[in-house]
Amino acid sequence: MWKRMASLSPLVSSSKSTLLNQAAYGFNIRKSLSTGISTPVKHGTMLKEKTPFITFVLGGPGSGKGTQCIKIAQTFGFTHLSAGDLLRREILSNSEYGTMILDTIKEGRIVPSEVTVKLIKKTIESSDNYKFLIDGFPRSEENRIAFEHIIGVEPNVVLFFDCPEEEMVKRVLNRNEGRVDDNIDTIKKRLKVFSSLNLPVVNYYSKRGKLHTINAVGTVDEIFEQVRAVFSVCEAMK
Ligand SMILES: Nc1ncnc2c1ncn2[C@@H]1O[C@H](COP(=O)(O)OP(=O)(O)OP(=O)(O)O)[C@@H](O)[C@H]1O
Ligand SMILES: O=c1ccn([C@@H]2O[C@H](COP(=O)(O)O)[C@@H](O)[C@H]2O)c(=O)[nH]1
Ligand SMILES: [Mg+2]
């Protein structure tokens, strides 16, 4: 469904991503949140037969982005693409960027936009789906601008999981998935980066009328009901 107009520079490894949510493939396109058109349109360097439907999922560390994305993907047929997971996978793939990415994640800083956007682009291009949840990206205005420049589209929807710092710290420290950044020192750094660099992106999309703020305190199901309402409105608008 997505055709490549120009090959990517070899910044990223050629290994096929297995992050794609297979649940998306059986999705009935007529029941989707389609804003698609039938003629191919060039966006950036990619030629597509269908306009992508992109949702950015933003929120601080531990606000529940990944947890909710799994439910959104299952319920609404999106492909879930976590920028952090793509970067962690890149570390494991012996990429020339592996060491730099690992050091950056340990310090809670942001990986250069070019690296992250190219990983995202490669994953999007290799998918048959056209509906993407981009989880944990963009993390800075520079990320946002690089995405728009390289991918050539803006998000249709931006979700923001609004969670108090105390709750985020508690969740991250209890996550227990062996992540190198799930320790109090890195969490403090990530929270600073969140305030100084992520929040301007949230504000940008708020001004553009694309932001849907979700109260991220409550049970997973309670929070998902707020999310469901956002996508139900999108469906009603099609
Ligand atoms: N509503 C909730 N209540 C309590 N715990 C939750 C809730 N949602 C998620 N969690 C738990 O909190 C932890 C962080 O959640 P999750 O990984 O989804 O956050 P995240 O926003 O993706 O974080 P990060 O940015 O660090 O990847 C996980 O252990 C998850 O199981
Ligand atoms: O777009 C991105 C996404 C992530 N990072 C780095 O990865 C870690 C972990 O990300 P999660 O979304 O929490 O899994 C993050 O703190 C950054 O260091 C990034 O640089 N750019
Ligand atoms: Mg996550």
C-alpha cells in the first residue's frame, strides 16, 4: 500500500522490524478511521496510495503510553510503533549508532532526530497498514520538524497522557522490565527533558487544535474509555 519513492540512506539497519502489530492486518478498511484517498499522493519522499492516519502519543515517562497503545491498536486497527522500542532494537542490532543510542537513553537525553525519524520511516514503509500510533515521539520541536520534513505529513490526532510526576516515578520504578533508564537518577533527568523539550511539542499541537488530553490517573480501563471517546469521534467524522 505504501510505495517507496527513494531508498533510505543506510543510516538504519536493513533488518525487518517485527514491531508491527499484526492485528492491524485483518482490519476492515471500510470501518476504519479512513481519511484516505484513492490516488497516489507524494508526501516527502514516499508515494502512497492511501493517505496515512497518524496519531502521536505523548506523555511523560511512565504515563502509560505503551499500555494504552496496545489497547488502541487492538481496538482500532492501528500499527503501534514505539520510538523507544525502535531505538532499543537498534542497540541490539549492532548498528553503528548502538553505543550512542544506549548512552543517550541512559542519560535520559534525546537521540538525534535523523536517526529516530529514519527508523520510524522504515517501519512505516514496511507496513501494509496506513494507520499508525507513534508512541513517545516527537520528543522535541526539533523531532517534530524533522518528522514533518522527512515524512512529509502532520499527525491527524495527538494524544497527551497527563500524569502527575509522583505517579509517573512510582510506575517507572515498579515497571521491572530491565530497562537501563528505569532508575531514579535517569527518571529525574527524563522528567527534566520532558518539561523542557517535550511539553513545547504538546503546546504546539494544542494551539493547532489537534491535542486530546487524557487524564492518565486511574485504572487502565478507565483511561482507555477516555481514549476510546477520542477515536469514536474520529470515526463519526469520517
Ligand atoms: N493506569 C495505570 N495504573 C497503574 N499502572 C499503570 C497504568 N498504566 C500503566 N501502568 C504501568 O506503569 C508502567 C509504565 O507504563 P507504560 O510502560 O505504559 O508507560 P510509558 O508511558 O510507555 O512509559 P515510557 O515513556 O517510560 O516508555 C508499566 O509497568 C505499566 O504496567
Ligand atoms: O523519539 C524518541 C524516543 C525515545 N528516545 C530515547 O529513548 C528513551 C526511552 O523512550 P520511551 O519512549 O520511554 O521508551 C527516552 O528517554 C530517550 O532517551 C529518544 O531519544 N527519542
Ligand atoms: Mg513506553
